[in-house]
Amino acid sequence: MARKKRRRPAGRRAPANPNPVTPGLIGPTRRVPPEIEAPEYAVRGYPANPPTENPVKDPETLERMRLAGQAARRVLRAVAAEVAPGVTTDHLDEVAHVTSIEEGGYPSPLNYHGYPKSLCTSVNEVICHGIPDSRPLREGDIVNCDVTLFIHGVHGDLSETFLVGEVDPVSRKLVEVTRECLYLGIDAVRPGEPVRRIGQAIQAHAEANGFGVVREFVGHGIGSTFHMAPNVPHFDDPRATMILEPGMTFTIEPMITVGNWRSQLWDDGWTATTVDLSRTAQFEHTLAVLPDGVEILTLTPEEPQPFLAGHDRSVWPSTLPTRTGVSVA
């Protein structure tokens, strides 16, 4: 994968954002002990072949994915507890890396298509795939932390957007509505229905609240393969015709914007921002389709599972607390 030597943001500037995120220094890539089981791309930096894994998982694989998802949730909990003004995103990456290894897992982003870190940290107008660096978080920022952990031969993938201290009312509403979009998207999952239903639910709620939905990045199937079928658009995409079946595992990860939903890339080839530099938020879970409900795989056992049969669909899991205890729900 080609890389440019310098890391700089795209040239567009929005008058409404006088303080856009600028890149800091990227520290050295952290090492993983050789005894940790690693995904097949860990050494060479890219998957060997197009994915052939079945989107429908057998019971044994689903059990391994539950364990992976629970471990990934614990990693994200540790990262969230460090979010505060003055903390660098590189420190958050260190926490994710160390905690992943303590869990016995490999941080899935590390060297995936050459990605240099163990965590994605996307601040303010950064939609996704922000590379942790020396920039300290500032009072009023919002930051999405995206954890994926490879353990027991499978991946668990989730993210939340955190408030850094006190934020402005529009940013708080953005984060709240994005969280709602995630759970309304999960609520739309039904065996026998097309993937399209998920995006319809998300787009309707986001736009009813005056926000936009990013199109360029989508949810994805997951298992022993990091990214595979099905693609899960977060908007009403008539091409999303795959029919959901019991045993399917995939992520839903809506990226919602205050302004324009279109994206642009920094020169690092990873960091995607809104074209108008308006703020954006994201929440994500890995889930499994069941015959009579949906299981969120990236929760720990004590958290509610609102979409299992017979459970209260209005009681959603709480967001994880930051160092200062700031949370949207």
C-alpha cells in the first residue's frame, strides 16, 4: 500500500470550524509478544486471499465470538477510563495495546493493510480511522475509540464516541443521536429481511434530528476474517439486498455528521474527515442474528441484551464512563 512521507490534513477549511484537527507525531509501532495468536495478515500487512468464510457461523464459532466480543468490550472500557483533557491519543493506543495483550489477544488494526497502531482514535471532524498520535485531547472535543481484538481465532469489533470534559450542546446531541442510530439499526435486524432495513432505520432517525449519514464507510461481516460479507450500509441503499439469516455475524457502526456527510482523506491514507470539517460521531457493535432475536456480541455478561427474545428492547447498554465520568447515557 503506497504511503506518502508527510502526514497532513486535506486542504479544505470550513469557516464554521476555526480549529480543525491537525496531525501530531506518530510514535513507534508497538510490538506483540510472539506467543500471542495473530491473524494471518499480521506479518505481511495484508490478507492473503479474498475472504471465503461463510457469513453464517456454527454454534462453536459463535461461542468463540462471544468470548472475543466480551474481551474487546473490556479493552474499550479500559481505554474509555483514560479519556480526559490533556491525554494524548497515543496514550489511549498504549492502553488498548497493553490491555489487548493482557486479555491474551492481538489488536486487530495493527498492521492491517499497514495500519501502524492498535486503536483508531477519531477526533471531532474525523469520521474514522484516525491514527493515534501526540495530539492531546482538549476540553470540548469528542473522540471515537474503535477497538478490534483477535482472540480465540476470531475478531470482536466495537467503538464508542466519548465526550472530553464539557462539550457544546450540538456535539452532545450528535453523540446521543448517533448512539440511538446504532440501537435502532440493531432493532431493525430480523431473519428473512434484507440488510437494507438497517440503513433505512438509521437514516430516518439521523435525518429526523437534522444530521447526515456517512455513505463511504459501512458495517461489515466479521468472524475469523476481519472484513467480509455482508456490507451493511447505514443509509437506505437499494443495493443492500442480502437476506439476513440466523447465525450471521456483522457490525453495525453508523457515522453521523452535523453537516456534509461526504468524506476526504488525509495524506496518511487512513484519516477520513468530513469535507466541510463539521463534527461527526460513531458507535459500533458486533452482533449475531438469532432465529428469534439479535445478540450483541461485544457486551459483557452483566450488561443488558435488549434484542434477545423476551427482553425489553428499550433498555439499552450504558455508554462506558471516561476518566471524568462523562457519559451520554
